[in-house]
Amino acid sequence: MPRSNPQGVRVVSGLLLLTLCLTLQIGTADAAARQLVILNWPDYLAPEVVSRFEQEFDAEVVEVHFDSDEHRTQTLLNSAKGFDLILVSNSDLSAYARQGWISRYDPQQLPNLKHLDPKWQQAFPSSVDFGVPYFWGSVGILYRRDRVDQPITRWRQLLKPSASLAGHINMIHDGRELISIALKSLGHSINSSNPDHLAEVEQLLLEQAPLVKSYRYLSLKPDSEIIRGDIHAAVVYNGDALMLQRYSDDLVYTLPDEGSYLWVDYFSIGAQASDSELAHQFINFINRPEIAAEQAEFVYYASPNREALKLLSSEYLNNPTIFPSSKQLDNSEFLQPASADLMRKRNAISAKVLP
């Protein structure tokens, strides 16, 4: 899932992204001995970390960005060729492996895997050996306490908004996530395949749609819509909430009482990678404890690197937005891979709701 989505994201078709990627490869072939092409969220790698890797390995890193999990999938459907590393969410790992878009990594080339907490590596048995955990986190609500008539603590307050909140809501342009939120608000599991539950979700989201100002993910810049006051409440990833809170003391992040969904992001080796060796070197590099700690401070998400956690500040480690308490997580779940039939049903709902 989730995780950082952002600052000045350009929504570009998969074919255009691939053209850009290949153009960059050709146009800069003489600039570096090797090139690493990464399909990634925007602002998910610290520029200083990338620069250090480029210098140490005499290589150039080229990032191609997607703005949702569905956008990433569409990009790979158009063509998966040439991506050395692909950032994949937990719910897509096994499907990407079946599609032949990602390949098994070689643990012999990744000695720094010893620093990772095994529970994240083994969280999804069907995906073991296809992805190296990068960050994990939650999805919640960020709101302006100076613009709402009462604290927002439940998904229901966004899906059935008060008159003052209606028209000032920012949702998210990802059908799976919208449906997960709606299921949680109704007291169901985010992995429910019950037709009655999905019918409830469809009705709820269609009723909410006219009251939503935007389904485009919030900008994380100082002039973000929620900073300006155009948006009063939004669905966000927890790390992005922390980034925006730097610009305003009026922003509050909450993990809703009904529970939410948790995500883990993984780096996977592209099955059609141009330089698999360099891809392994990059994964091993970012799992050096000092590098992983620097990355964690940059993105404000929870690192699965146990040794890195020892290097991080108490402010980071004790932040409940980054590390929710076990009580806060009681009702939260991981989104599991869905059957083809369930995916069709969910896609049909999101097609009716999303602009």
C-alpha cells in the first residue's frame, strides 16, 4: 500500500512512463557506467541516500513514479520490461509473481537481510522470497481541528459527513482502499467477499460521492489543499500526515475507531530487469542500518530494520502516528490477495464511484 504519495505527482499513462524510462536510459548511457531503473512512489527515497548509492556504485538511479497501486499495475500491464526494482504492496506481491513481473531475489547477495525483523518477511507466506520489506504503516484521517465542529474519530464521519464537512472531503483514487474503508465503517472485514456487504459498500460510496471535493491524493507541499483550508478532512497514509503536520498545528491525524487497514511495502527485483546485480546491491545498500535509519527519518514510516531502530530518536520511536499502540491496532487488518471473482466485483464498484 501504501505508502508516500506525493509532492507534485504527475499522473502519466503507463506507456508514456515506459517511454520516458527508456528515453532516459538511452539518453544517459554515457553518463554512468550502470543504470538502475526503479518503479516507485514519489518522495519515497531520500535524495541524499540515492546520491550516496550512485557515487559508491558508479551508477545512475532513474525513478519512474506511479500515483496509486492501480496505476502501478496498469504501468506493468503495458510493459514490465526494463524495471530493475519495483516497489510492491503486500496485497499485490503474489499476483505480480504469478504474472511474471517480479522474480525471486537471491539471499546470498543480500547479507543485510539479517537486520530485518523476520515477522515482516514472513507476514505473507505466498510472497516469501519475492519481496524485501521496506516500510509498513497505516491509513487514517487527517483533519483540520479549526474547521470541523467536533473531533473526527470514525470513518463514518467521512462517509456520512455533517453538513459543515460535506464538500470539503478528500478521499483517495484507489478502489481497493475506498472499499476497505467503507467495509470497516460498516463493521465488516476489509477482506469480506460477502455480496451483501459489497452491496452496502456500493450504496454508501455512491451516496458519499457528491459530497467529496476530490479523490486526488493530497499534495504534501506547504500550499497543500488541507493547509489552504479547501479540504477539512482527508484520507492519508500515516507518514504523509506527519509531513503535512510540519506546516500547521491545526492538523490532527487519527486511526479511526472502527479500525483500518495496515500495509507493508516491499522492494522486488523486476523479472525483466536490465541489471539484476545492481538491483540486489541497492536493496542491500538501503538495508545498512545507518541508511535504513536515514530513510525512516525522511519518510516518517515504520522501518522493519531492527538495527536501524536502535539508531533512531526517541521522538521517532515513541510517535503513535508511526507506531500505533496494540489497542489502536486491535480492529485493523492487512489487505489479503483477492480472488479474480472478488477483484471483478470490487472493480465494478470502484468504476461506478471514482471519476
